[in-house]
Amino acid sequence: MGIAREVFGDALPIAERYAEFLADAGVERGLIGPREADRLWERHLINCAVVAEAVPENARVVDIGSGAGLPGLVLAIVRPDLSITLLEPLLRRTNFLIEAVDLLGLENVEVRRGRAEEVVKEFSMDVATARAVAPLERLARWALPLLRPGGELLAMKGERAAAEIEEAAPVLKRFGVRTTELLQVGQGKVEPPTTLVRVVADRAPRPAKGSKKRSS
Ligand SMILES: C[S@@+](CC[C@H](N)C(=O)[O-])C[C@H]1O[C@@H](n2cnc3c(N)ncnc32)[C@H](O)[C@@H]1O
């Protein structure tokens, strides 16, 4: 528990309550696999909490496909300065998230039911996060329109991170992306450290090929 204390600090009791809720209601309602209950801290809570190292202060964050709240709810616990929207299309999951936010007494979280591609007009966020939602090529198409110019996507990825960047190159180019880079966070806290793909949105997407310019 030494690392958990280091990572969560004063928020550790809230993280412990969330871990209990995941192990209990999360498993019972099928949001977390039964085998995950024994490795919640290392694989889920700490792994997600270290993403905070890459999130700027006071950022407005949308967590796309939050599921049971990973990583968005963990970020809200560890970083009270952030304003977090948990975006999730499935009712069973948004109900779970609303209950969790209430149970943990978090005031910096909103739960929004919907698909990323359906809520574009509502958001102009500083940061979008996502874990295990879609390959970067599709995730970028969903996330970049939710960001303000200069906002950034932080996608938690595994060993295929570099390959996914290559596959997403045409989409990233079309969106006028300025920077795409691999980051490692959680050095010395999680083994292996968490890999993030950081994509900085530059400007509005160019019109798709074949679309016509409006004449004035
Ligand atoms: C494999 S789960 C991962 C959940 C969580 N991020 C985690 O790491 O445990 C993928 C989640 O993405 C959500 N999802 C799928 N398509 C989506 C979309 N178009 N917009 C937002 N969320 C989506 C699903 O409902 C599901 O909860």
C-alpha cells in the first residue's frame, strides 16, 4: 500500500472506497472481471492515477468511454483541481458512475451519457483521456473534435502504441495535428510504467475529400 499512499496522498481513503465499490458492485454488475478484483490497485487504480502526471493544472477533461470510471474517476480523486466529464454511452455504466460519484462525494465530476461522436457540439475541452476504447485511428477521430485548439488527447496504450501512431497518421494529418508523442508516466510506481500517446490538436479538421466549399 506504500505506493498507493504516495500516489493518492490525502485522497487515499476515497480511492479505497472506490476500490471497494469496484470489487463489490463493479464485479457483481459485470463492469469489472472477477479476476480483476485481486489486482485492482496495480492494474487499474495506480495505473490510471499516474496519468495525472501528464495533465495540466485546472484542466477540463473528458474521459471517453469511461466504463467503470477508468481513468476519469481516478483522475478526479487524485486531482481535485481538474473538472472531469465521464462520457459513456451505456446506461448500466452511467448509473454505476453516478452512484460512485455520489458515494465518494466528488464535486469535480459530471457523468454524461453518450457517444463521443454524438456530443461534439457540447465540448471544447483542454484534455481528452481514454483507456481501452478504440484504436488510435478511431479514437483520434472521436476525441479531436471534442478539444479546443491546443487541447490534447492522452490515450493510454500498450505495446502497440507506436504501431497505432503509424496507422493513425492519415487521420492525424487531416486534423492538422501539431504533435504526436509517446510518454511514459508512473516510473517507479507501476511496472511497467504506463504508456500514453499524447496528441495535441492544432486547428479544426480540414473538410473531407470531395466535400464542397461553400461559395459566398
Ligand atoms: C473496454 S471498455 C473500457 C472502459 C474503461 N475505459 C476501462 O479502461 O476500464 C470501452 C468503453 O468504451 C465505451 N464506448 C464504446 N464506444 C464509445 C463511443 N463511441 N463513445 C464513447 N464511449 C464509447 C463502451 O461503452 C465501454 O464502456
